[in-house]
Amino acid sequence: MLSESYAIGIDIGGTNFRIGLVDTDGNLSGYEKHSVSTLAGEHAVLRLCSAVSDYISRHGVGRKIAAVCAGFPAILDKKRETVLNAPNVDGFNGVAVRRILEEHLLLPAFIEKDVNLLLINDLKQLHIDSGDIVACYIGTGIGNAIMVDGHLLSGHNGVAGELGHIPFGDSEQLCGCGNCGCTEPLSGGRYLTHLSDTLFPHTPVSRLFAEYGDHPELCRYLERLGRVIAAEINILDPEVLLLGGGVIDMEAFPHECLVSAVLAHTRRPLPHDHLKIHFSNTSDGTGGVAGAGIFAWRKLKQ
């Protein structure tokens, strides 16, 4: 192994894709953010390969790269070879991303769900050593990562952790997944955008809690979100609940109210009395990149 070597971490989102160098200690450098539109469309994975090659060349680290890992807001196959469905990123559906990255970059490559990589970074940043964790990242939708006995839970088909798509109450609202009644349209960030457009038309989404934090509709939103998260807590009985994402990072977001809503519906006395709740401290967009790099080093060691 080179005395100074890096894994390239990539976080592909619906708006931007982020990239950086992660050393063997998990430290991030060379961080960049670009519009995902530069990748989207037919042959998106080839444009991703070109973007990585260009990044390596610009940073002069060609001989120092040990591996590449990319996180996707997507459904991946069990073996983490293929992106099955990435509804917010055009051009990756059904593509064998890992194989193509390895063939074009001539490097070991890995892909993983973006929320799993966020969790890996948060565990490092928050010094959490528990092996039983539920993580909920509330952004446009509901990102969910689950760790059991120290292992990320992928499920039989590789699609475990779709918390946003459990049926919720008697709602018949159509979800982006094609089903009716999912929790995500009522508990994800898109619902806050809906409120901003209809109930608070002169207020940016980012200011909703700062200006209307006590409004009954926002209180109902927090209550719904708390119930959904509590449902998973009651099923899995984790030691740690980790909360993060763009919604929770909003200005004046009522963290205590969300915690109260979760605990109000968590089974007593257990897991209620022993549940440890942490908030992600990576709100600058770098968490997925750093987590991807850390994940790549772990896979290489395996």
C-alpha cells in the first residue's frame, strides 16, 4: 500500500453529485460538488467514469487511488452490482454500475445505498460503537439505514429499509413508488414543499419552522413522522436511533418535539427506557462522500 493513498468517495443525489478523497483514517480532502445534470441521461455511468477520471487528473492523485465507492439514492441489487431503480437520478436504472466503473477506471469499485454511507460516516463522527442502530435521514423522502449486530441490513432482495413506503393510516395519496397510502408523501420533505406552496405561499421551505413552528399543520407533520419512526423502533429494538437529513437541518427545526413524538409511541418500558437518540452533525453535504470512502477501505480490507 502506498504511504499516502486514498479512496474516492462519491455521493450522487437528485440535485448534485459530490466527490472527494478519503484517506485510511477517514479524513476527507479535495471535496467538490457538481450538478447531477452533468451525468443524467443516456450513458450516465460513462459520464460518471469520465468525471472521476477528470477529478483524478486534476488532483494529480492517479497512482494514489486504491478504490472508488459511489452512493446512490436508489434501490440496488443484493450483490451491490447494479442500480435497479434510481427515481431521482436519470440514466442509472438497470445499469451494472460497479462493473462499468471497474472496467473504465481500472480500480476496485463499490456501490451502496447513500443512506448506508451516511450512517457509516456518522458512526465515526459521533463515536458510536453500537451494532444495533436505526438511522432516519429526512430529506425529500425518508432515507432509512438499519444496522443489526454490526452489519448493514440489506434484506433478501437488497431493498431493506424502505421506511417511507410502509402504509400510513387511511391515506390514499399516490406515492412516487406507484403505491397508494405510503408514509413518505406525508412525512418527507416533499410534504413541507406542499405546505410552502399552499398554506404558506410567501415563505420559503427552509423558513417554515422558523416562522410557523407552532402551526397545527407542522405539529401534525412532526407527529406523523414520530409515529413512523417509532414503528420501526418497536419492531427492531435498536440501541441507537440516529436522526439527520435536510429537513432536520432546517433552521429552527424542533428537535425536542420530534424526539417527544418518537418516544410517545415507542413501547414502554422497553425499548423506550433504553433508547439512545443522536442527531447527525454532518449538515454540510460531505457525510456521504466521507462515508463512501470509509466503506471502500473496509471492503478492501475484507
